[in-house]
Amino acid sequence: MSGSTLAARALGRLLAEYRQRAQLTRSAAARVVDTSIQTIGRLEDGLKTKVSRVWINALADAYGCSDDERRLLLGLAQEMASAQQNWWRPYEDTMKPRFDYYLGLEASARRVSFWRQADVPGLFQTPEYRRAIEWTEHPTMPPEQVERRVEMAMRRKNRLEDKGFEIDVVLSEAALRGQIGGPAVLAEQLRYLADLSELPNVSIRYVPHDAPGHLGSVVESFVLLEFPKLPATGMVEPPVVYIEGFVGDLYLEREPEVRRYRHAFGEIGRVALDPATTRQIMLSRAKECGE
């Protein structure tokens, strides 16, 4: 479990809350610890991975924090410091901006729910399927960089072995029929999905084209991530909705936004076929592709 990203998010959220309560600007906070406004912004956005006790105590003094609030901030900073180094650090030079933040959230989550309109979630992709996507999106990318991206995608699969990590996937029919990489690649991908669907912590469902009108036809692909308690503090971070875009990604954290996407996932799931039927359809489709 990657406690670092989750603890950084919790710490940043609390520091922003305490600063606003004290009616101080980010500029004033930056002067307290002799740093830039941009650094304070990264800290409050959960993007700063190392924060000293000196900083925490100075900010807690400036914000008029209680003893309990100070201990909570220090506990989160310690949790960030003691977390294991993230496995994806060696790949940071090849991933798109801020995707490391998503990987940290995914590594920390207890449950993820995917709605995919056109393709298979990265966590479930075969090497050939992933490679075909990379070549489609980046036809001029050096082959060695493509291979490093494929390697990174495959390392994400270690999370599937965690029995406490629940994955609920709803796929559109287009995701099961899209000719990414050609029929042979798609057939292999579908057989792999059928195998994964038998894991006790994985649910894969399918929405056919002729399903009654549903929100999936107007809601873009998204991921809803939910989190366990942080080990040191017992805090539970609010869920996050992640939307991956072609030119930029979006993270939604406000409760009304998350509630709407949770409702959308439930409505899409309502018209999806059950996991057993979905598995048979995937195997049948894989057989068609192989003929």
C-alpha cells in the first residue's frame, strides 16, 4: 500500500483548511517557512512528498492549531516519510505529467470502480494490447520508451494479487469489440479478462449496445477510487473521481461531484449484464476473433 500519496493528500487538505480558518493567504504561509507560494500550493494539493517537522510546527503555530491538530499533522508527515518508495519512480521520465499521482491513489485504494466506453482499463491490459495503444497514441515514440511504458503498465498488476483490493469494472460493448491491435490481440485480451473475472476480488460486467437508455451514453470513462483508513492516524480520505483525458487529466474530490459520478456508476451498472454472462460473451467474442 502506498501510504505516501494518501497521507500527502490528507496533510495538504488539512493544512489548507487550517490556513483558511486563520484567514491567511498562501503567500503569508510561504513567508512563515521561507518558501515560495508554488511550494505551498504543491503541499496543499498533496503533491509534495517530503515535509519536515520544522515546517509542520511553524505552520501549526501560524495557523493557531490545537495540540490535537498539531499531532495529527505531524503524524501524517511521519506517515509520508516512513512509506516505502513507490515502485513507479524509475518510470517517471516516461509517464505523462501527474500520472504518478493517480498511481499513488490506485496503490492506496481499497476499492476502484471503472466505467470504460472504448477500451479496457490499464490495470487489466495485456502487454500486446497496451503496446498497440501506445503505438496508436504515440506513433513517433522511440521503441525503447514504448517498452518502458508497457513494462510499467504490467507492474501495476501486482495490485490484483491483493485480496483486500476490490475492483468493479463496467465495460461498454465498444470496449469488447474495438480492434485495438487487431483480432489476435483483442482475442488474447478478452481471454485474459475472462480469467481475471474469476478472481474473488474482481467483478467485470458488460453493457450491450441495445441496453435501455442509460447514463453511460453521455458520461465519459472514469474511475471512482475509495480508500481505507490511514494506518498511523486512522483517518479516512474522501473518494476521488479520476477522468483521463487525451490532453490532460481531471481529479474531482468535492463531495457533490463524487456523488454524481457514484450515482452514474450505479445507473450504468443497473443495465449491465451479470459477471457470469459477461464472461461467456467475452470468451465467445475471443473465439470469433480467432477464427
